[in-house]
Amino acid sequence: MKNRYIWPIFGVLVGWILSYVSIAIVLKQLGEFVDTSGIVLNPLFVWERPIGPIILGLASFLIGLSRDKLIVKQQDTEKKNIDLHKTMIEQAGRLSAELNSVMAELNGYTYQLDSIIETIDEGLCLVNRDFVIEEGFNNSFIKIFGDKEYLGNSIFNTAFSILNENMKKETMDFLELCFTNKTASPSMLNEANPIKEFEFVQVIEGIVVQKIISSSINIIKNANKEIEKIMFVFNDITSANELKKELEKRDKEYSKRYSIMVALFGNDKNVIKRFIDGLEEDMEILSKKIKELKQNENNSNIISDILGTVHSIKGEAFALGFEKLSGIAGEVETFFKKIKGEVLGLESNLEIIGFYEKLNNEKKEFDKTISALEDFLADDEVEDINTDISSSNLNLTDSVSKHLGYENISFDLLRKELEIINKSSAEEGGKQSVFTLNTSVKSIDSKKYKLIKELFLHLLRNSIAHGIELPLDRLEANKDVNGQITLDILKVDNNLIFEYTDDGTGFDVEKIKQRAIEHDIATEDEISKMSNRDIIKIVFNDGFSTTETVDMISGAGVGMSVVKKNIYKELKGKFTLTNRPGRGIKIRITIPV
Amino acid sequence: MKALVVDDSRIMRNIIINILKEKKMDGDDILDAPEGKTALEILNKESIDLLFVDWNMPKLNGLDLVKIVRKIEKYQDLPIIMVTSEAARYNVMEAIKAGVTDYIVKPITGVTIMEKIKAYM
């Protein structure tokens, strides 16, 4: 039976009993003052005055009704969830079916390619020491190189005539080398063969046909182990080549599409969602900055900002497995590093636009894939409704900030995101590290979240690239084989305090000094007067890095300046750094909230 | 069978030596030299059956060393394997002209070395 019927009956009964009991109590109390012995309490007394039970019954009915509605809503949501789940499973099924058919198609191609190569037209040609072609070639050789009228010695000359002058000379030199050098192995001689692969154009019945021919050589030795003859084996690999190209093209296309999908399915949904939102924002920032770049002579600051943004995209995309996006961002980064400080000409400006477009195209590729998987992200909204109903203590500040346009983001997400960065950076650098985040604060508004995430992303990557030692070195230094990186977040008065520590090598002051001089950041004189403290500050300068190569994790000299900028300029906070050489670093960041 | 490994990098020498040892070659039969002059002394004193030479070495480079070795009567048929990071066609031509038998392109692995030397062992 439905609740809305039980509740009123229950309410009337309870109301009745309560009324009876309360009147009985009142009568008993009154009995002390007046004589009430004449009044006999009849249960029907209440029946004659039903107003109390009716009110209670009505109230119960309303409670029952609203509870019913809530339950129905919850059931609806659950049903919706299950439906979505079903569609997701169906989608995954469809995807895997599609993938299978693609794989089958690719396999078919490979098989075809193999059979073409096996049954390929072959031609032989023997050349003796006097460079005279000998008889002993088959007809397919003639098909490739010319007509039957060239039978005999002139065939090789015909073959020769289709090569350009340069190649002819190289081939002669090569033959000379083959005959004069008895020590070289056939495989080595083949490596030096100048006509290993060449193109030629043939006219067959008025139609121009372009062919690709490959050749390899065999060496025929006489009884004295002297090279007597060189045998060329020619293959027409035109169609095999075309098929190979087609295969590579398809392979590339599919792997591009599926790598995005694999990364989408392989990561935490909320992390992906934040990443995609962040990417949208980053692209807007980039487009704005590039416009500014055209209007300003002095571009150093703008390019620093651009480098910071691109560096973040590169690192995050890499950590999540979006390799192509990460690669493109890397290219863009290298380019901007190169042109930083230069006066930009027309050519550079065109190149900038080209790079931006490349990045944007990859982002569009993303959007395309995601819209194909619409429901993949729609799932999240249902979860939100669910939590709204089930969590009784609805966070007031959350809803207020939502109205103001700031969504609050939980530090749990920060933990997830930084753990991913930790894992991928450690793998990339061949290191082992454990990242721990402890927090007594639940969440923060999305604007600050982005800045905080960005700065810890750079700190974490730098810790792993420069601080944490390789596993063997750590054991030698009597440390746990796993590098320990921790972030503690707490709230004191109106400040959020972030305490970040790693147990790596700490800053290498000597190395920083050396790099600072190389980069003309300071002269040797100035350096010698500086305290260790001031020297470490150099690390947070724009464009400083102690690593020689720009790799996927860090080293472009961008990261630490972003840390400084985000703390001081954007978050209006401050930070202190404790360097413990050989034992790691500790950074305490205070930001007002 | 005796092998000589000539390379100015100790690490590279050790890699090749270890691979040869894995292939059941006696440690005593594997000699090594850090540069050309020492290598020539060993070649004169001993009878070597397989020679590994690094292309880029200070003072006497690998190609010049091979040219000198080929002039020694007893080493005219000696298998000489060049270890190099250059594999362009003209590099190979140059090596063939100097008298190199085969070459291995860096970075080397056990598989690539075995592939090349099984014909000479």
C-alpha cells in the first residue's frame, strides 16, 4: 500500500489517542482544585470534538505525500542512471565492434600486402667485371625496363638510361667498389646500393605509368673467392608501395581516433571533464595573448604567459594519455621559446597562427570525439541530482557560490589530478614516487582551483624531474626507494596554507649558479656576493632551467616562474621555501580566502 | 677464436664484451683496447679472428685503423665490424673502401650484434 494512505490513518489514530490521554491528564490535574468526579471520560468524548485528530491526520497525509514524491523522484533518477549505464555499455559494445571490424579490415590489408610482395614481378640482371650485361634475365625484367629489341648487352644500358646522370655515376662507382672490395659483406654492399629504390616513368600504349622499382644485389664468387659477377634483382613495388601507404594512413587515422577514446575511457570522468573545460579556457587565453602579441613591440611578458599556458597543456595532456595533443603543445612551446625576445616579422606571425591552428584543430578533434560520446559526460549531471537529494545537509555556501558563478571544486579532485601527474611523471623519468595529499579543507572556488592546481602541477613535475633521485641512488643515500611528496592543506584564520614537501636532493646551489651565469641572469661577481637564499630565488625567474633537454615532464624553464606568478600575482599570496640539501625541499604557501 | 674490441668508451667496450661472453666465448679470448695505437700493438702480438672498431675515436679514428690493419699480411681476410652512429649511404661506401667487413649502427643491442656476427663466429 502506498504511504499516502497509511500516513493519514496512522495520524488520525495517534491524534485520537493523544487527545484522549491529554484530556485525561488535564482532568486529573483539575481534580486537585475542583471536583471532577462527576465527569466520566468517555472515549467518544473525543469523537465529538474531532478537530485535533483531523489536523494531525491532515499533517501526516501531507508528510506521507511529500515523502512519496521524494521517493518517486529518487527512483526516477535511479532508473535514469540505469538507462544511461545501459546506453554506455551499448556504446562501448558498438565501439568495440567497430574497432574489431577496423582491425579485421587492417588485417585484410596486411594479408593483401604480403601476397603482393610474394608474387611480385621479378627481374634479374647479371653484370660481369667489364660491366657487360649477360644473358640470363627473365621477361619481367624486360617489362620493367624496355622492349624486346633491347635484348642482349644493351638491356643494362636501357636500364641505365632511365636513371638520371647522378644516379648513373653513383651506380658505376658502386659496381666498381663491389668488384674491387672482396672484404665487404653482401649486406653491407646492399646498404650502399644507390638504386635500392628508384622511380621511373614508362609509356604503355600512350598512357604514362609511374613505377617504383627496388633492387638488391647478390654476389657471385669464383673458385678463388674473387667476385666474378654481380646479380641485380629488380622488383616492381609500385602497387605494394601504394598499399603500404594506404595502410599507414588508415592506421594513423584510426589510432588517432582510438587513442583519444582510450584516454577518455581510461581516466576518471571528473578529471577529464575538468581537463576539457580547462583546455577551452586555455585556448581562449592563447588566442587573446596572440592578438596582444601583434599589437605589442615588447613581447617578452606576453610570451612568458603563453609559454606557461602551453606548458600546462603539454604536461596535463601527457599525464592523461592524450599523446598527440601533448606533442603539439611541446612543438608550440619550443617555437615560442625560440622566438622569445625577438622582433616578430611577418613570417613569425604566420608561423604563430599556424601553430595555434594546429593546436586548435587537435582540440576540435577532441570535441568531435566527445560529442560522439555525448552521454559519456551527461552521466555526471544525473549524479549531481542524486547527491542533491540524498545529502540532507545541503552545503549553503555551495549553492550561494553557484549562483554567483563560482562553482566550488573539491580538493579530492586535486588529489586525483596530482596523483595522475605523479604517476606519469615518475614513469617518464624512471623514478618511483608516492604523492600524498592531506586536507582539512573541503573545497575551493573554481577560479582559484585552476591556479592552485597549475602551480602544484609544476612543483610536482619539478620535484620528480630534478629533486627525486633514481631508485638506486635513493637506496644508496639511505632513503626509502619511493620518493615521498606530500601536500598538506589547512585553514588558519582567513588563510589557506599549503605545505608542500619532497624528500629529494633539494636545490643544487652550485648548478643554479653555473646556469645563471650561462644564461646571463647574473655575472660571476654578482653571484659570488649573493646568499644561497638569493641564488635559489633565481630558479623562480622566467626562462630558467637546470636541465639541458626539454622533455615531456619539465625542463623548458617555464614551470617555476608560473609557480611564482600564480602565488604572487594571481592569488595575492606569499610563500617561503626551505632548502635542505640532500634531504629535499619544503614550500609553505599562504593565500588569503 | 680471439676477438678484439677497440672503442674509446669503456661502457661500449663492456657491452660488446658481455654480449660475446654470453655467446660462450672465453673471457681470456676477448681483448680490448681504448685507442688505435694499443689496438695495433695487440694485433701485432696476438692472432685476432674478429675485430670490433668504433668509428669515432680521438687521435687515430676507426677508418684509418682499419686501413692500417688491412695492410698487415695476416689480416687481409679478417672480419672487421665497424660500430658507428652514422649509417648514410656515403658513410657505408667510405667504410667499404677502407676494408670494413660489416657494420653495426648504434644504439646496439645483443640482438643486433648477434645478427651481424653469427656469420663470422
